[in-house]
Amino acid sequence: MQSTSPPLAEHALIDQASKLPIISATPTISITPITIPSPSRAVPLQVRLTVPTTGSSLPIILLSHGHGASFNLSSLNGYGPLANFWAAHGFAVIQPTHLSSRSLSLPKETPGAPLFWRERVNDMKTILDHLDGVEKAAPFVEGRLDRDRIAVAGHSLGGNTASLLLGMRAIDPESGEHVDFTEPRIKAGILVAVPGDGGDSLSENGKRLLNFASQVSFKEMTKPALVVVGDDDDSAHLTVKGWKWHTDPYHLSEGPKSLLTLFGGDHCLGISGYDTNETKNESPERVAAIQRLTAAYLRDVLYDGDSVWKSATDELHAIGSIGQIDSK
């Protein structure tokens, strides 16, 4: 009798999203914390590394967490639905705990507090500077990281971090400095529920909370990126534009870019952790779509000739009920 059970590690409630193609999964292993030298930082920089147990020349994803109200998800301990899936499908995922994390709860007088937007970018650059040390701290991965295939991913505030690394420009509200944090070692990105344009797009509360994003320009963000949004993410505490504010990194930047709009998706989309109450309408189906489509996109932009992304987008549009892809 043929079994109808889902493959191991697949959620039983995944339905149509299971049709989205992806390479076969392998077991993963994770090590944490790995401490990276950062003498000028308020506290040591610690990261989690998650990789498949087999394989070589693993492309690297730097994953920047958001700034949620939870005690642990906005740290290296969060975003398991993404980190574990990506690692199971051939990526090495490195997650820092940024200084903004509630798990650190640094004093409000700490330079850069409370959101540490510049320090977050520095964390990612520091990780790239110390990949040799990361490998030595995890002997099972030594010699297996592909330094020529590096991507950055970020959710919410982490998406702002990723955008800056991909080429978005900003003006420091304190110094007036025009900043360019473009990181040449990073080839592509995944931007999930990212803050959009500043200026009149921000609510009064948004102008106060995101003063560092009040003058940004996506025009210079020319590297490939997949922008992921939910059409139920109005973010009214930050913007007057509604959910479409989060599409600005797609519409206001140069190509090549793709935009994944998830029907019914809220701000957290179920990706910041398993069974998290940060997501008001968690859906294993939606999470599965995000997992598969982001992995397929990164394989497409990091490897010449990979066809999984084209197949996945065609299947998404054939399904019709989960979301849609636009590209330019």
C-alpha cells in the first residue's frame, strides 16, 4: 500500500505549495554560539551557523533578524523556518544577534540604541571578514563555504540592513552623512517585509521610530533581489501607504528584481519562528511557499543555468491561490 504521508520534515498541512519544485533536502547541523572578534562592539558578536551535513562549495546566506517584541526570535535563535529549510537545501546560513535584540536588552544610552541601524550593517561585514574563523569554530564545515556565492536576507528591520548592503543609500539623521554601505562580496538578496521609502510615506510615528530611513534611495540598489510582501501587512504604525509601502524596494530600484506578493500574508508571515504569536494568521502553506521560492530564487541568481526558479514561478501562477510573482 502506497503511503500518503508527507516527506520527513514536511508539515502535513502543506497542500498546493508542495507542487513548487525544489532540490532534495538533506539533514542539517547547527552550531551556536560562535563568537567573532569585535573589540569595539558593545557586546561580543555571536552567530549561529546552520549547514547541510553533506556537500561542498556551499553558498552562504547572511540572515538579519527583525526587531519584534519577542524575547528570543529577534536573535540568532529565531527564523528557524527559513534557516533550517535553506540549510537543508544546500546553503550555509549564518545568523547574528544584532545589538537591537531584546535578548541583549542593552541600556538605552548605548551608542546607536535602540535600533543600531549602522551597527547591524557592520555586523554583517564583520562576519564576512571572519569566515575563516567561523569555519575553524565549526570543523565539520571547514573548507566547505563558497565565498564567491554570498547572499543576504533580512526581515523587517533586517530587510533595511540587507537593503543597505545591496546598495540602498541613506542619510544619517544625526550627522547628515550620505552613507553607502554596499558590500561587493554580496551578490544578491532576499528582502522580506522591508521598510519602504521615507519622507511623506512615513506616518508621524514612523518618522520618529525610523528616522534613519526617512531619506533613502533605492535607485542605486542594482543587485539582484527578491522582494517578499504580504498584502495584509498594512504597517499602519509606520506608514500611510499601507501594505504597498513594502513593495517600494522593488518599484523604486533598478532591475533585475522580482516581487513575491503573498495573498493574506501579514508582516511576520510565519517565518520568524515556529508557532509564533507574532504572526496573526500563520499558514504552513504560505511558509512553505516562501521557503521554496526564496531558495529557488537564490539558486537562480547564484548559479548560471539553474532552472528551478522558472519552474517554481510557473507553478505558483498555475496554483493561483497563494501569491504572484512580478519581475523586471
